[in-house]
Amino acid sequence: MLTEGLSHTSTITVSPDKTAAAVGSGDMLVLATPMMMALMENAAMLATAGELPEGMTTVGGHIESSHIKPSKIGAEVKATATLTKVEGKKLYFDIVATMNDAVIGQGTHLRFIVNKEKFMNNL
């Protein structure tokens, strides 16, 4: 059952392939903003995955986040997503990314519940 408060934390270690220089979002060897946001999305997906009926999943619809502190190669970054609202097939999350317990990014994320087979057949 999907209820407010469901939460998950996902973790990555910053590696050269996750830097702004590698993904093209910048030219520095620090965690790329798109990679931080992907980690946030992963945490939101996993927060509810175990509560969905078989054949169902969630897909991202909107994400809004700050990225206020850099993370160098080798740093461990965690993203926590907490379900704050369920509105039919819409799931709303608060998301926060941390490094050494310091906030490096935060925002909100919207996901939609979809049937995997129907979703893929509509591509």
C-alpha cells in the first residue's frame, strides 16, 4: 500500500564516468548535476517499488532540484526520497542529496504509476 512517509536512500561513489566533464554537463571533475538527479530519481523509484502490484512501476514526470556543493571523485553521495503525497497515479516526493551528512542538493520529484507492458507498447 502506498502511504505517505515511504522512503529510500540510494548511494553512489563519485567516479570519473559520473563527473560533469564525462557526461557533458560541465568541464570539471566533480559529480555531474544530472548524475545527482538520477540518484534522486532512483531513490524515489525504489521507495515505492515494493508496494506496487506486479507489472506496475513508476516513471519520472518532473524533477526540480538545487545542486549547491561539489563532490569530488571518490566521495560517497546519498540521495533520500520520501513520499509526501499520493494523488491517484501521481506520486510526489521530497528529495535530498547529502555528502558526509551535509546537504548538497534538494528538491521535489513527481512520478507516475504505470503498467510496464502498456507503457512500452505505447512507444
